Amino acid sequence: MAKNRSSSTEAFGNAGAAVAERSSVADTKGSINLRIEANTRQLIDDAAAILGKTRTEFMIETARQHAIDVLLDQRLFVLDTKRYDAFVHALDNPPAPGPKLRSLLRRAPAWQK
């Protein structure tokens, strides 16, 4: 990994920097228009008010945090020492190919048929 980029574990601790790093565009602002039901809008407004935020602040913060969580769920997992050792062992010592795998690898891919 390049020295100027953060690792996944650093991104987890400082998720904002990881997401900001992905953007190659300068700090430009855009808009997102949403159509939502009145009861959903009221729910959002009530939650935002409790936190002392505007609807926009609440929605951006919430959506951004959820987006970070989704991305980290795909990239980061944490194992204790015993499970990590078992994981690395499985990667280093894969099982021998069985008959189903051999058969699959002999078939022509669907896009070549």
C-alpha cells in the first residue's frame, strides 16, 4: 500500500479521512433530491431536532456513516489470535481440488459458448 494512503484499520478509526481520500474532486458541493413520504420526513425531522441538527445535517451525517459501515463491512473483519491463525493456515494450505471443482474448471465459460 502506498505510504500516503491509510490502511483499513486506520480507516476504521478515522473513517472520515478514508472516505475523503477516495474523492479526486475538489471540495465541490452538489445536491440530492429525494421524494419521501410525509411520515418519514417527520420522523427524520424529529430525530434531527432531538440532536439539535438540521434535517440536511442529520441526513448527510446518517447516510455518510451508514455508507462507511457498508464499505468497512466489505473490507475489514477482526479476528482473535486463534481464528486469525486458522484463517491464515487455511489460506496457506487450501484443500486439494475435488471432482466438482475439476469438472467446473473443464467446462467452457458461458460467455464463450
